[in-house]
Amino acid sequence: MRWSRHLPRAFWGPGLARAPQPADENVPGMIHWNWALKGGCPLGPPRAFTHHYGSSVGSAPPSGRHGPVLRSISAAEATQQHRRDLAEWFSRLPREERQFGPTFALDTVHVDPVVRESAPDELLRPPPELRSPSQPPPATRPTLALSQLFDPDACGCRVQTVVLYGTVGTGKSTLVRKMVLDWCHGRLPAFELLIPFSCEDLSSLGPAPASLCQLVARRYTALKEVLPLMAAAGSRLLFVLHGLERLNLDFRLAGTGLCSDPQEPLAPAAILVNLLRKYMLPEASILVTARPSAVGRIPSKYVGRYGEICGFADTNLQKLYFQLRLHQPDCGPGAGGAGGAGGPATAAQRDSLVEMLSRNLEGHHQITAACFLPSYCWLVCATLHFLHAPAPAGQTLTGIYTSFLRLNFGGEVLAGGDPAQPSLMAYAARTMGKLAYEGVSSRKTRFSEEDVRGCLEAGVRSEEEFQLLHIFRADALRFFLAPCVEPGHPGAFVFTVPAMQEYLAALYIVLGLRKTTLQRVGKDVAELAGRVGEDVSLVLGILAKLLPLRVLPVLFNLLKVVPRVFGRLVGKNREAVAQAMVLEMFREEDYNNDDVLDQMGASILGMEGPRRHPDEAPEDEVFELFPMFMGGLLSAQNRAMLAQLGCPIKNLDALENAQAIRKKLGKLGRRALPPSELLDHLFFHYEFQNQRFSAEVLGSLRQLDLAGVRMTPLKCMVVAAVLGSGRHALDEVNLASCQLDPAGLRTLMPVLLRARKLGLQLNSLGPEACRDLRELLLHDQCQVTTLRLSNNPLTAAGAASLVEGLAGNTSLTHLSLLHTGLGDEGLELLAAQLQRNQRLQELNVAYNGAGDTAALALAQAAWEHPSLQLLHLYFNELSPEGRQVLRDLGDAAEGRARVVVSLTEGAAVSQYWSVILSEVRRNFHNWDRARVRRHLQLLLRDLEDNRGATLNPWRKARLLRVEGEVTALLERLGRPGS
């Protein structure tokens, strides 16, 4: 993944100048940018194109004797058309970027990575060990802006060839895209004509001869009129050669002959060699981008300046990037997706995210070392968007990480353009995946240099393997590992982001790279037996007929047994992996943790409160994302992307792994789980994206207890996606204290319809939510019998919607509206409409501030109701006379609904007041003083009223003792500074 403006490398294929075609979502490995320019020619001043740090605006023409040459009408029109074609192509966003909305187009904002000038002798040194980005480089080197790349060097000599190099993820592709678009919009006046080439595209042509003019004309048809003028353009012609590591260049005269004619057909590599030699078009300017391992393919005598792309080496650049990206308004399909699970993030929410992230960066925590690479800044933003904004349907966390790796490694092989070599991602899965899995197995996140070297050099024997290791160290090791910045761990390394360790460990497992010695030997023996089995069996069959040897049939049967034994070994290995995954998911040590999504957010935004002292004993590492990624990597969508990365997972292997996981989940997944662990279990099924699998495993789930889990739009979507398609009823759905909003209720509607007992208390639901609850109660598939809405500000407006739902509902029997702000108006609405419902058995409207008149009206309606058995009216604004009237009428209405006007009524007095009193004591220092005082005053009044009404001396004594406790709390509350 790349940063806000750090977008994937371009696919510069043939026919670029043709009319833009719609992006084909099904073309593997092909990246598109589908944003169309709104402006006109040349391409006028574009929409607020903000540049930061190293702008190429205003760069002066390079010194030389060449002036404007493309001034004929036809040449000018051709150049303008070329600008439009390039702008259209390079402005297209890949699918991974389009999910965040069209405001993330490259013309909106951009932050340049740091580029430091380097010398040829530095390239000859061995690659340095990983160091913290906060540490200065070995020698202070000047930084370069794009406008300074072709400035004269320190000796005053003109610079014609510039080589920019950087490891994977530092922003090479972004700089090229920005430079091309700058030229398209007229912000790069130093060059009259810019011609970009992708070395990946040129390598696909093979050795087929073609002239430079043919290469240009095939890709940029608008330049056919300009080709004869290329030589006259001199230094005002700029060639951009992107991704030199894709080509093998041979600068020996014996390998590549000299050629100065742009019309002469040569192999593409030979054309580039002669351009770089300055033998063909000697006055042209050339910009080359490459990975560090490929820089030496160009002799230094042909290079005027080297520049190392150092990413966001300054924390201020990281903060600027996050401020610009996260402040972009959400729009597009992501803003209204997820079934309405919340709208776009508000400006206050975006400001809060940026503030927390900035504080975490300022603390120089591990995230600062990760965001040294612009690609990981992109990943942080994509993860935050996934966690806090409505996600498109089907988008998963595993999919984000797989897309991130595809954007950085898609289609790349480790050594040059040789397709026989392993892909860079496959090599990383084998080496870094082994290190990651060993860390998960031993529960550690920090690794010594010996650990890293052991995983990288395992199995390296030949010179070719050592060469591949050298390339991986130089180009990609920094992408996966970073120095540990925590105090007390000098020389240790960690994965760049913690979740990447768990992703690579899961990838290592699902690719089948973890094999024991017995399995490796067994596989070889089984393959050998399979190859020669038929021939040997035929010979043994003939010998058995000629010679009376009883042992031959035994040997014959043994040959058939060998493949079966190996198959069972593989099956046992899969079961062991599934067992380890399930045990990791249901570790009792993690039961008190937050759910895995909140853990991810905390790892990015930082933890509030004091940090652990370095001398304290370290806590056990948690790897709860590891099983999630294992399930996600087995989904069809992620397997398709992994195949593009050179890491295919066979369908049969995926099926057998899924069966092993289902078997283990069926045994351990039936236990009662804490709310956060239950959500993790559901998130695993969401990542797996297999409804049939989830229906089989979760078919026995009868209670959904997520009380206390902060139900963000993403979590609501996860629960709805996993459980919404089920058919069996849920005995209870507990969503108390989940910070639910109306949008979350709408998202969860398929799950709520299947619930018999539904708890929504303590969620700050208002009148808008009541309209959604009305639709729930009126739905013909509603099975809710008990609905708890206490401690939500429903008000009388919400009650009006609820009574409409009650009128048409036939399932509800118990309704709790305790402390919902109904007031007199709300109780009068209930009294007027209560007869329209014939199934209700219990109604709780306690603590709603209702007076005598409204309470009496509702009580009268309750006594006349055919099925109502219990009405709670305690803690309302009832006068002593009003309570006495209700008691007298209740005694006269024998056999009808019981009306409870006091919390302490009945024999078991302490059963009620003790709960209220303990809750007040527990929140004495957290709640607002006025709220605590109001609770205590209501309880004291209730106690005094009941003490005066009872004749039982023992009951009077108990009530008097409780009054003393409440009075003491009130006095304590009234003291100054209490």
C-alpha cells in the first residue's frame, strides 16, 4: 500500500494515446487510474494542486544551447495531445485507492519523500545494517527537490542523467507519477517533451528488435508528428525510465554495439544502453529509477547525479501526510456503503484521529520507524479508514494487507527480468514468513540479528542463492523489518508493523511452507513410489506367477500404502495447525483484552494513560490477528491476489485446511466466550468470507452477548455479515453499553429480527432510533419477546414511534423503558395506545419523571389490559397522596395487573435498593454530582415513604438503616472537595 499520494507504479502499456478505456477489474496484475481530468488544455491551471516539501514547480530550463523547437502548429498540437493522454493515464487510481473515494486523486495533495544526493563510492560499499530513521545517515548529505535534479553539479558541469534509487516502499513510483503530472499541467517548464517508459513493459517485449521511434510511436501515437524533431530538442527532451531492475543491461561493446540512429531497430535493452551512453540522442535528459541492487547496472561514468529516496525520514513529513490525507472528506461508495452503517466521518472525528496519531508519532514510538516508509503511511491510513469509516461490502482486513503487498510487489521477480526466478513476495513468504511464525510460536516480537540471519540464510547453498539473498537484503529487507526503538533492546529488530508479523506467519502456514523433516522425506518417498509404482507392480505380478514367493504380494501392497501414509501425515499436520490456530483464538489469558479491532486502533493511535515502566515485567505478547489472517488468506479473493504475487494456494489445500479448522472450531467454539472474544470469533468468520462454513460452525450459537463492546460501524457490519444470513433463532442478544447509534441498529436489523430477548440499554439511543425499532417491531419476521431499552434518552417523541410498533406487534411480552425521559407526555401516549397491543405482559416505565395524573392514567390502562400482569412506576415524580391512591386502587383491582409504585415494595426489600445503592457507590466519583444527588434523593424519598406505610417493625428497622446509609452519602456529596 502506498501513501495518500503514494500510489502504485504505473503500467505503461502500448496504445497509451488511444481513447481511455474503462478500468478492467478482472485483469490480474494490471493497475489502473480511472479519474478523468476535469480541465482543458494544457491542461490549464488544475484544481488546487498543493505541493509540499520538494515541488518541481518553477524549475528552470537546464543550461544548454537548445531553445524551444516544438513551435510548429502541428508539433504543438501533438505535444498538447500527448500531455492530455499522459495526464489521463497517470491520474487513474487503482482499485485499492478508489475505495477511499475520488478525493484521493493525485491532483489534490502530495507530500514528497526526502531525496538525498549520494556519491558513486557509497554505492560500492556493503549494504548498511538496518538503522532507525531518527538516526542521521552516516554522512550528512544534501537533500534534493525535484526541481534541482538536473541542476549543475558541484563542479558546474551540466547534469544529463539522474539515477534515483530506493528500497521497496520509499516512493519511487510516486515521484515519477508526480513528475509526469507536473509536466502535463505545465509546471515543469524545463522540458518541452517528456517521454516515460516502464522497464517492465520493455522487458516484456523480449529481444524483438524495434527502433526508438517505433517504441515511442506505439505507446504515444500523438507523438508521431514530433519524432523527427526529437534530436533537435536537445536537453529539453526528458526520458523517464522507471524500474530499471526489470531489465538486464549490458554496457560491454561485445554485448551491445554502438548505435546513434533512433530509426535503427534494436532490442529494447540495447536502445536504453545507447541512450545512457549518450551515443543516441546525446543531448537528451534522462531520469532513471531503480532499486538499490540494480543501480550498479549503469556504469557511474554515464551518470551525472545519484539520489537516494529516503522516504519520510522527517517526522514532520509523516504528520503532514496524515493531516492531509485524513482530512480529505469521505465520498464515493465508501461513504454510504456498509448497508448504511454510519455516514462519513465528521470533521471533529477526523481532527481527533489526526491529533492522536500525531501524539503517537511525536513520542517516537515504533510507528514512527514504520512510517519512515511512505508505503506504511498508506497502510496506516487504509487501516484507520477500515476501522472508522463505512467499509465497502466484502472488504476485509486481510484483503487490505494483501492489496498492500500487491501494490508493492505485484508481478516482481527477485532477479532482473528472469521469470524463472521466484517472485519477490514468494521469497519474502519463505524467509520473513519463517521468522514471523517462529516469533508467533515462541510468543515474541523482537528478534536478534542471529535470528534474522538464521531465517534468511537457511537452505542457502549455491552461488545463485547467495545472489538472490543479497538482492533481497538490499531491496526489501527494510520493508519488512525495522530497528526496535523501545529502550532496553539495543540491536533488536521488529516487524515494521506488528500486524505484518502475524500476516506473514499466517501466509507461511497456508502456503504449506512449514514442513517437518519427516514430512519432507515422506513426500520425496511418496513421489518416488508413485513414479515407479506401476512398473514395479507389473514386474512383481509377473514374478509372483513364475516363482512361488509369498513375500512379493506383501511388497506389492506396501507400494500402495506409501502414498496413503504420506497423505495422513499431511492431514495430521493440517489438524495440528488448525489446533494451534483455534487455541490462539480462544486463549483464556486474552479474555480480559479488548477485541482485536480495538487493539489494532490502539496500536496505531497509541494508548492513553501512563506507559509501562521499562523495569516492569513485560506482558505476554498477544497474537490474536494470526488466526484472523489465516482464515482471511483462505478466502477466494485473497487467494486470487496471492496467485498474482507468485504465492498460489491450491483449491484442494484450501479446502482441506478449512475442513481441519472447522473440525477444531466445532469442538472449542461452543464454549461461552466473553463479549470481546466472541466478537473476535465473529471477525474470524468475516475474514474467511465463507457463509456456508460460518453457518455450519455457528449453527449452535444461541446467545449473542456483546455487552460493553464498542460497536463501531465496522463491528456492526461484521456481526450482520456473519449472522445476518442465519435461520435459527437467538435466545438472547445483549447489546448493552455498546455505544450503538441508529445506523448501527439498521445494520444489525437482520440479527435483531432473530432475537427473542433483546437488550439495548445504556446506548444513548434517541427518537431517531425509535423509528428503527418501530420497523423492527412491525416486521413480519420479528421474534422479539423481551425488549430492554432502559437508560436511553428516548423522550416522548421516541415513545410515539414505539407505540406505533407495539400496536402492530404480536411477539413482544416484556418491555422496559426505565429512565428513558418519557415524562408525562410519554406515559399518556402509552396509556392511550396500550389497548392496541394484546400480548404485552410486563411494562417498566420507572424513573421517567412522570407525575400523578399521567401515572394514574397508565395504571388505569394497565388494569383494563387483557394480558398485562406487571407495571413498574417507581422513581417517578409521584406525590405521597398519588402513591397512596395507586396503592388503594391496586388493592381494589384484585386479579388484574400489579402496579409497583415503590422500589422497596414486597418482602425482599434488599433485592432492589442494594443494587441501586451499590451502583451509585461504584460511580460516585465518575458520575455528575447532580446525577448522583438525584439518584440518592429519589431512593431516600422512596425509603421514607415505605417506612411510613409499613406496620412491620422489623421492616421499619431495615428501611431506617438503609436511609442512614443514603443520608451519609448525601452529606458526603455536599462537603467541599468531596
